[in-house]
Amino acid sequence: MVLSSGFIYAKIMPDSDGDGLSDFEEGRTYQTNFHSPDTDLDSFSDATEIFYGYSPTMPNSAKLDKLQLSIPYIHESPDGSWTGPWKNGCEEASILMVEKFYMGQTYTNIKESMDFMMALFNIQDNIWGSNADADAYRTAKLINEHTRYNAVITDHPTIAQIKKELQQKRPVIALHYGKTLNNPNIPFLATGSYYHMTVIIGYDDTTQEFIVHDNGDTKTGSAHHYKYSVLMDSLHDFDFSTGRADGTPRVIFTYPKLVKLTSSPKVYFIQNHTKQWIINEQVFNAHGWDWEAINIVWPEWLNTITTGTNITQ
């Protein structure tokens, strides 16, 4: 039995023109016409153009020169206390922002944020004896084992690679030697490691800037703009051997665990770049999965994922 249409389509936001982009995305993110699948009338659908990095509103193969995903901003110290683990919460806040995005949520309150982040602090304390300075390995482990999305560590990323992830609706978690960001609104301790973590939510080629949710910025952290050169130069993982953020330039690419196409009721579980069809609603519920975590993806991307065995129980 295929998952029932009532169960699956309850998650899908309205898509008036059936192009694979919700009306919300077309209005908020892409400024396209949600009554037409081809806004610029160039014979390519809006979704296809965005997937391949072209503008859906400008004909003649114009590039998609600006993009900002709708992701809620969460500060690393949600209540502003800056005490205890909250002074080192940039990793946990970054994980949570991406979690909210893949859950289709655009808002979170302080208590909810602190509860989620505290759970991650406790997990790290139990495994590693500390929740400070979670490097890419520890952060990816937390994501893969305790969230509704996947993490892939990527060394020496390029600007083009990061932009491609964003174009395909996948936020990027960035690891920094924070001092290089030259942001006076981040209260780094002079005696600290300057390790920092942010979420890249968009880019603007016209100004040569990435758009970043900088959870450590006390004033302008939401959708903060960093020059491409500044952000790329700042990329460094934390190195436990030196106690400094002087490791390999590194980011974490993300993608959802539960996905489907608009054209089919089939839902897949994805992990380790392998997709498994969940054969029915009973199996889905037996695993305790949340239907709000189902993400609509493009067939061009789903077809690149290796097919595994069906999940039957």
C-alpha cells in the first residue's frame, strides 16, 4: 500500500501552478509568479531554472544572481544570558536553524530553542565530556543521529559549490576562525579559540556577498552579509590538537531525511546517500517519523541518490 494521499499532501504547501515550488517559496524566496510555471516565458519551468542556477524571472539564460532561503534566526544564547553553555552555543543554534528549515517552520520561541539546544549540550557532555567547540565531525554526528536531516562534511568548498546547495534548497553550515570575519558585534574572548559556526542561507552576486544567519552577532545577526572573500578566508574547522580554529577549511552540506516528489505519493527515507521507499503509512508511523519532516525535492536530485531496499516494517 502506497502512503495515502491525504497523509502526504497534508505537508505540501499550496502550489497553484504545479511547478514544484510552493506559493510561499515563489512569493518569499524567488519572486516568481505562482500562477505560471514559467514566469519569464522562456520555455523552462521556474523550478528547473532554479535547480540549475538560472533566473526564473529573467529570460536569455540569465544566472540566478540572488537567493535567500526562508530560515528562522536563532541566537546562540536565545535568552541573552551568555552564561554556562550558552556562551558556546553557536554550533547548537546552527543545527537548530537548519532543523527548523527542513521542518518547514519559519518561527521558534526562546523556550523551544533552549530546550532543543540543551538536549544537544547534554548529548555532547555524555559522549565527549564537553559541549564546547564541536568540530565538523561532532556536529555532523549530532545532526545525523539526532535531527531530521543529514550532514555531509565537505573540505575546501568553493563558492560555486555553496551556491549550488542553496539553489537546490539546502542550507550550508559554515565553520570559521571567527576573528577573520571582522564582525565587531561578535563578543569573542581575547583568550578564546575564535571558533565559530554560522548558517549560510543565501547569496547576492551583485554585491559579491553571502547571506548568513550569524547566531553570535549581538546586533545584526539575522541575514548578515559577508563578502565572498571574507567568508571563504574565514573557513576553518576546530582542531582539538591545537585548541584553535586553525583546521581545514570546511563546511557541512545538508539534505533532508524524508523526501518525496510532487508527482508521486511515494515517500523515501534517505541516509548515507541511499534512498529507501517507505511502503505504507503504518510503517512510517511505526518508525516514529514526523510527517512535517517530509520535504518536496526535485526529481533531478532524487535520481542521483542510490536506490536501496524498501522499508517494509
